[in-house]
Amino acid sequence: LTTIKRAVDWVKIDRGIELDMSTVPLDDKETYALLQRGDTAGVFQFESAGMKDVHKQIKPDRFEDLIAIVSLYRPGPMDNIPSYIKRKHGEEEITYLHPKLEPILKSTYGIMIYQEQVMKIAQELAGYTLGGADKLRKAMGKKLIEKMNHLKSKFMAGGQANGYKEETLNKIWSDWEKFASYAFNKSHATCYSWVAYQTAYLKANFPSEYMAAVLSRSLSNITDITKFMDECK
């Protein structure tokens, strides 16, 4: 946040432009071009070699992709990255275990990524209340086995009462067991992505001012400042 503030101050001094970072457009072409190139040195959250590679492969062109990248690039969900890439680029069929899941999973190409998706599926298929769905999310996140077994019975009973096949419900539950302890909270990932996007926007559109701010932040770290000087060159 300090780097963003410094960059905004430099833009005002250098170019006479007063930037309001809360209103920068979320569809800026230059920003997405920078991310697709993996040109992310100095960009919050997206600096590592692995993150650069993921951006080059996914080629994000919408803010939703950035939220997904933040959530997927972690142990567990990382296994879904190849499938996300193929589905985004039309190289793999997007499938849903049940048509009712499409509106919930459409934004992530049929792949379950977020805790909120788990909660919504529990509500839609098994009649969970919001509070009940949140208890399910917490139990999965903490791997509370006894509570999970109890909640599974409730999920199966609720789903079957609503006319869903036992096979479909079992498959959904087994998917949850594999990934739920690693599932990310989408609202949290959105906040991370918003700050990351702002830094990418500044680097793409005001590179001199942004990199000056990045260098200023790194003055006491010889490793970082050398890396960022190379980036500037």
C-alpha cells in the first residue's frame, strides 16, 4: 500500500495526473497484457517464478481470473491449474456433475475453488441454511472428522430428499473431502487480487513512477534492489 501511495504521488508530480486507485478500470488492456507476459516483478502477490509461469499459461483477461489464480496457487488446489487453463482456452470440455451446479461453478469453468461455492452447493442441493453451510465450511477447513461424518449424513439425507441421486451426492462429497481443507475464501482472495491488480495497473501504465516507488521501498535490501534495477533496465 505504501508503494502504491508513493507511485500515485510520483504520477501527480511527474505528469500532473491525480489518480484515484479506487476507481481504476478493471478491464484495462495494458494491465492484462503485462500479466499475460508474466511481466510481474514488483507486482504484489504475482512476483514468483511459479506465478509468472501460471499467468503466461492462463493468460488472464478478466478480474475473475486473478481471484482464481490467487486461490489456486496453493498446495492442494494447485492440482486444478492445468484443468483451469485447458477449460479457459477451450481445450477441455466444461462439465458439471449436475445442471444445478452450473450457475455456482460457471465462473470457474466447472472447477470448485472457493469455500463460498461449497456453501452454496450445500444450500442448493441439500437445503442447508446459511448458518449450517458455514458450519460445514469450518468443519472441512479444520478436518473435524466426527463432525464431518455427521454433516455428511445430513448432506446425503437432504440431497436425496430433494431428488438428487446418491451417486451424485457421494461424488460431490468426496471432491469436497479432497480439497475443502485447502479451499480459499473468495472474498479474501478478491481483496488480495484487487491490490495486486492496482500494482499491475500502475506498472503497466506508469512504469517509471511505479518502479521508482518499488526501488524506494527496497533501499535496505541489496538483493531486491539489484533485482528491481535489472527489471528497470
